[in-house]
Amino acid sequence: MCGIFGYVGPSPHGAKIVLEGLKRLEYRGYDSWGVAVVPASKGKIVVKKKAGRIGKASVSDMPKGSVAFGHTRWATHGGVTDVNAHPHLDCTGNLAVIHNGIFENYESIKQDLIKKGHRFISQTDTEVIAHLIEEYAKTMMLSKAVQRAYNEMEGLNAFIVIQTKEHLLLGVRNGSPLVVGFGDPENYLASDAAALIPHTRQVHFLEDDQMVIVGTDQVNIFNARTGERIRPLKQKLTWSAEQAEKGKFPYFMLKEIYEQPGLISEIAGESTIQAKKIAEVLKNAHGAYIVGCGTAGYAALAAQYLFSAISNRHVNSVIGSEFGYLQNFLVKRSAVLALSQSGETMDILEGVKKAKDKGAKIVSLVNVVGSSLWRLSDVRLPIGVGPEKGVASTKAFIGKLTHLILLSYAMIGKITKGQRILTRAAKAATEVLKEQRVSKIMKLAKKLKNTEHIFVIGRGLSYPAALETALKIKEISYIHAEGLAAGELKHGPLALVTKGIPCIVFAPNDETQGANLAGAMEMKARGAYIIGISPKKHEVFDYYLPVKDVGEATIIPNVIVAQLLAYYLAIERGFDPDMPRNLAKSVTVK
């Protein structure tokens, strides 16, 4: 879940190209950053690295060179320090490594290398890779040394190597993503295709155990275990460069929130054929399961309610990280619908691989075409919301909900009705984003900015909405928030209600409304400050945020209200909503 970017080509400004690529990847890790370049004037590799965010960093003081790479870190081994930042050098200073993942058996290998005279200066597992390759390169060509080192490593890793003697990038992937970008006459390696958009649209997503040697005018791919040559599978990226920029917005998160109404309309109009195809797979399955992690997990839970209410079908929603422990019920006719923004989340991939081994049919709803989950799937549906760079997911979640509503109606042959409801949801979302509505949310954020705890309650589809609201508040404002099924208040949580504690209540105009309002009354009777999100006012609300009633799709405008509240809470408290502490966009470690 670190950012990796490498360049090889004719330009002498390799370090600058890499730095710009890293800034587009900072959402993948922002504990520290570093750039390395092979100087055009010869000599040892020059490295510049710092703890902290890449921000306004410059590499103007680095030498010219046409082979360079860099890294933004999400720390696993070793604290957040300048020394532990990547890249890491070998003893000679002629070889450097950047790395994403966890090198599980690094300690024993490190001890052997120390005995052979290697000197270590960091606490990272990554530095061991540099020295291990250095050791093998004493007696074999660099590519063979990289291959041998890789085959000794345990764990899920991706790393890139540069050396002063070679005008090349050498990369290997197992578990953590690496993407080759084909330029003319230059080439790239990155951990996320989004970083390649300003340079190229032609990419190859490396599979596990693939090793790539990237030169200015050639890309050679091999099986890192067997050495067998592999032909690149080029794919074309459809995202635009503008989609990956903030434009007029101060943060990506706010931009992505405002993009949602248009995306809902696009999905409703363009995804019917694939929705029908997936509906047939799920209808013919002997048991259907929907899995996701974090925000995607709450979309999976929402799907369970949607399939029940609309399609009269039972599906099991499972948290991705727990799915591996709940697979004894899978058979060859089972279907697994996996939800993921990145398509690289390790908890999802591990569970999906196990399900695939059991013969289950894998269906994916994923935003990155060509990602690991995409390639593992038998049937695929792109979420189609463009690059999402805010770490706390917004438009990918709304995109998933939109597809799931459409799919629920496709299951009963009423996809046109689903499209009509989603068109209404897009209009309701637009209403939420009007200046008058937003100003009311901003006013509430000012009122709540110093609170320590927030409760969020709902029933039915409003329960996953409550969980997602609490998650957004926790992720970016660092206020403790707890999402609850409203009916569970009297079974324990009421013990925590004290005078003035804020409680957000979802009260859509459906069969849950009365019970949700009853939960609100229970909390208000004990002194809670009640914030109502509902199509109509009620006397129990101390603060009212209106949304339109759009049937089963009311969860969409409800969640957008919550996204805005979380965003403005973060702003009021002085935090960066795009890059919450301790988190990164794509979780590629266990």
C-alpha cells in the first residue's frame, strides 16, 4: 500500500518525472517519501528521502539522469524516519531498491548477510532486499540475482531495483500490485495505473510471480520462478488526466463527492447489459455471497437488504477479512460477488482465491480494470467512477450502491424501474449539494467539532448507512463515532448516552421510519442531541437535514449528507480529509 513510480527513457529529468508521479500516488502512503536517480555523469546512485508528506518537495538539487524511481511509504517495518524511508541502497551505493509489502523471513536472511560483512543502517525489511541482491550480483548478472533473491523471500511483495551499470528498471510482483506503462520511447513502472495517465494509456498489470525488465525501448516479462518468457498483455486505460486532478476543489474528497450525481446517472444509463448478465449468474447460483472490506463491506451489507427487499432473494454479506473462515459452505455452483475500489485489497483477494479453488464462480464489481481482482474474476463489472484519490472512499461507495440497486431490479426483470429510481436518486443527490443545504451541514459541523462521541442509528438499509456514516467520521475527523442498528439501543448502547451527546438518526419514508424515530426518542429521553436525516421533519429532531424520498435508493442521498458532514468536521478540526492518519488507499498487506 505504498506508492511506487519508476521511469526509464531519454529524458535527463528522470528525478522530476518520478517526483510528479509520486505526488499523484501519495494517497497510497504518506509517512515518508524518497527518490533515487542514476546520474547521467556516472557515479553512485543519488538518493533524496524525507519523513513526512511529499507536499511541496523538490528534486531540483538532484543530478540529471534518465533512470530514476521513487516511493511514498506506509510504514510496516521500522518507524517513520528519514533513514527508514525508501529507496534503500546496498553497501556499494550502486544498487537501490523500493518495495511494497512485507518480507516475512527478512530477519534470518539479514543475520546471514551481516556475517558476510553487509552493513545495515535502517530498521526496515526492504534494506535486506538490496543487500541480498548485492550478494548474489557478485557472481551472476543482475536479473538472475534479482530472481534468486525474490525466490528466497517469503510474504507478499513487489519491488523495483536500479543499478548504475544497467539502463533498466527491474521489477517483481507477488501480491502487491505493479503496472508497466508503455511509452514511446520511454517506459514506466508504478503501483497504481492512475499515476501513469499523464504519460501513457497502454499498460500491463503484472501477475503474481512475474518479473519485468524495463528499458527505454523494450519491456521483457518472465516467470520469476521458472524463467519462462511471458508476452505482455496490453490494456488501454480509459480514465482521463482531468479526472485525476483536483480542479477548482481544495481537496479530492470534496471533488469526488460533487461528482456523484453525474456518476449515478451514467451508471444507470450505461450498465444494464452487464447487470443482466450478473443477475443470471446470481439467479443460477447455489448460494450467493457478497464480500467487501471497510466501506465496500458496508456496500455488501446494503446489498443483502436490497436483494431481500427488491428481488426477494437471499444473499450472504461477509466482511472480506473474515470470508476465509466462512467458506465451508461453498460448493461449485456457489457465486461470490466481490466489491472493491482498487481491486488489490489483500483481504478480498485471499478470500476470493480460496473460493475460486473450491469452484465458486467469481463476479467482481471493481473500479480498476485490469487489477488483480478483475483478472481473478469469471464475470466483471467496472464501477466506472474514474480514479478515486481521497483515501476515505466516497464516489466508489455510491457507485457500488448504484450498481447494486440496478442489479437487484435486473434479478426480477425490472431493470427499467431500477433506472427510473436511480434517476430520481441522482436528482436527490444534486439537491443535497445545493449551496443552502451544504451551508446547513457546515453549520452543524461547526457545532459538533469539539464533540468526543457521535452515535448514528438506522434500521434496514439505514443500518449500513449508519455504519458507513460512522466510518467516514472516524476516518477523517478522528471523532469516535459508532453506527448502530436502532433496535439494539436498549440491548446495551443506551448505557453510554449522556446529556448532549450527538445522535444522527436516519428516518427514511419506509417501513423502518417509526422504529427509527422510536430509537431517537429513547436517546433523547436520556439527553441526546438528535440530528435527523429524513424526507420530513419530526418533533424529536433537534437539528434537521432534509433529503428527498427516492424509495430503496434513498440510502444514496442519505450517505452523501453524511459524507459532507464528515468532510466539514475534518475541515473544522484542521485535518486533511484526503489523507487520514494511519490509513492508505489500497490495503495490500495482511
